[in-house]
Amino acid sequence: MLLELADILWRGLRLRCPCCGHGHLFESATRVLKRCASCQELFESEPGQWFGAIYINLGLTVGFVVTGYLLLQTFISLSTSQQINILTVGAVLGPFAFSESPKASGSASFS
């Protein structure tokens, strides 16, 4: 059972079909495919399916910004306004950078 769970999570992290592990989940950066090219599994969105992915994405973004803040405070001497500008860019771009991984993890864990 533990090996099966690891396999499912690995498929999600690689953005592959949760059923066969061969087909891709995404057509582009923001568009999920309708079916798996390998096994023809239908990728359906159920109400609330991406709810957990939003929180994973939020957690990754907050972790990214906090780590950036700590690194800036420790190793680089910038003014507070410069640090805020850098961290604001990270906070705005973070959700886009981490958008596919939570969705794929959610697809893998709920299939």
C-alpha cells in the first residue's frame, strides 16, 4: 500500500496521468487535457477538487517569500523598501510558478 501511494504521488509530481502514469495531464501551462493520450482516462473536474491545490500553492508561495526574506536579511544589506520590492515580485509570481504542481498532486491523490 505504501509503495502504491508513493507511485501515485510520483505520477502527480511528474504531471502524468494518475491511472497509467504515461500520458501528460496538461496541454499547456494552464490547460488540463480532457483525456489521457495513453489510456484514454477522462480527466474530469469535480466540485471542490482544486480547493486543496489552492492551499498547497499558497503554502509554497508563503514559504518561498519567507525564505527569500530570511536570505535577504542574512546575506544582503538592502534597504527595507528594496527588500519589499523584491519580495512583492516573488509573492506575485509565486502562484504562477507553483500552479501546476499542486493541481497535479491533487489529481493524483483524488483518483
